[in-house]
Amino acid sequence: MKRARLEEFRQAAYTHLGKAHDATFELTDAILLTRNVYSLADLSLSPVFRRKWPSIYEAIQDTQPDREKLMELYIKQIPVEGRILLAGDHTAWSINFRFWILDFRLGRKRE
């Protein structure tokens, strides 16, 4: 059921991307799945981006998504019941280093 819902969402989003929707869709997947991106060329190396690197620039230049329809689609995905919890951590630092930074900011000394 969840897979069918995801496929339905992706198909609906795909239809609202306008021109260059194939390249734009693959670029979006590459952005979501690539851990560290330092340039657009890095995204072209993602396994989900099956095109050559100039297609990234073409997708950015040519796409004209229907923003209102995409926003409506995104809003439909928000659950109506229960609490919404949004959390994310996409840092490349180890957990110990993050705790060290927190201690440093709070003025604590670590041994």
C-alpha cells in the first residue's frame, strides 16, 4: 500500500514538472540520495542520474514546474491526524564530534 501511494505521488509530481521533466525528476532523485554534493557535476555521478552532466544544466534552465499544483500535491501528503514530527540530520560529522561542538558552545570541557 505504501509503495503504491509513493508511486502515485511520484507520477503526479512528474506530470507537474513541465519541460525537461525526465531530467528534472532524475536530478531531484540525485539531490535527495546524494550524501555530499560540492558541485552540480557531483550530482551527475549519482547512480539515479542516468544522463550526462550537461543534462543537469539543461534541466535547471528548461524546467518550469507548476508550483501551485506541486504545492497542492505536497500538502495532500501531510497526515491530518496525529502529531507531525519533522527531524533530520544530514551532517557528515561523527556523533562524537557533534557532541564535542555542543560541549564547546556550552563551555564544557571534555576529557
